[in-house]
Amino acid sequence: KPLIDNPPDLAVFDVKMPRMDGLELLRRLREKSQLPVIFLTSKDDEIDEALGLAMGADDYIAKPFSQRLVIARIRAILRRVELNKNAAEGEDETVAEPITRGRLQMDPARHKVAWDGKDVTLTVTEFLILETLASRPGIVRSRNQLMDAAYQDDVYIDDRTIDSHIKRLRRKFREVDPEFDGIATLYGAGYRFADDS
């Protein structure tokens, strides 16, 4: 309860916990906050990994893991959060300009996204992936390019992680527009933001 009522800068927790399952904790956190979350999962538990990402986790780390890897991923996520915060407060002289692509409106400085005037709440990672796609509509971005944009450090991320983030993005947009089809899959190549969205 204290974690939900007074969230820290970032949370790292296991999917399997004694009192409350990690997926339920994530669901409750997402009701009140966009706090970055890293899941710890069993190496062979791909379902938990996919479900955690689909529910809005920013990253996952499979067991066994090294302390160095956990620290690197925490630093990478906190650095992205800080960059977004500084940009929103006007502390960054290279504040990205708002992006408008058809019905999509993105304000990177304020980490705000709207579709047809309706707000869409995204995690930091989802925002960075969408920003990369929307910055050049029609251009195909590979999973590796999207990983580089979303995870800016030399951290190994399974390329299927991007697939989970894309599914989550589509679901969030379909909550405000059931006909949303702005992110196209090009099998074997990657993803692109539709020119006519």
C-alpha cells in the first residue's frame, strides 16, 4: 500500500511475490502513476514477461541476473525519465518540438500524447518507441532501431520485447479509437507509423 500511495522514482519487483502478485501490483500502480517499473522474472517464464510488458512494465530482467545489469537498466530508465522531466521544465535547451501526424499529437517536452484530442497515457519506453515511429511516418523502423531509441544504453533486450511494447501501444490507442491502425507491421522488417493516420 505505501508503494501505491507514495510511489518512488522507480520500482523493481518480482512477478511472484508472497502477498500480492507482481502483475496485480503493477495494475494498481498504473491506476495512479506512470512510475517506471522493471519486472524480475524466471528465465523460462516468457508468459509473465509478455504479460508484464503488455500491462505497462518498462523493462524486465530474467533470472539469474547480475547486479551490474540491474543497475545499468535502472540508470538507463532513470536517465530517460530525467531527460523528459528536464525538457518539460524547460531545462533542456534542445527541447523537441511537438509532433503532429494526422490525428496524433505528441509533446515530447511534456510527455503528452493525444489521439483525435483524447489523451493516451504511455510509459517512458512506449513514448520513445512511438516518437521514433511518428517522427518519420511511412519509414520502416526495425526492432533494433526501436530498441536503440527506447533503451539508449548498451543493454541487451530481446527483440520480442519491442513486439510487446507495440501491442501495448496499439491497445492503448484502441481504447480511445477502436479503429486505430496507425502502427503497421512489416513482417521480417519492423514497424512504421502510417502516413495517413
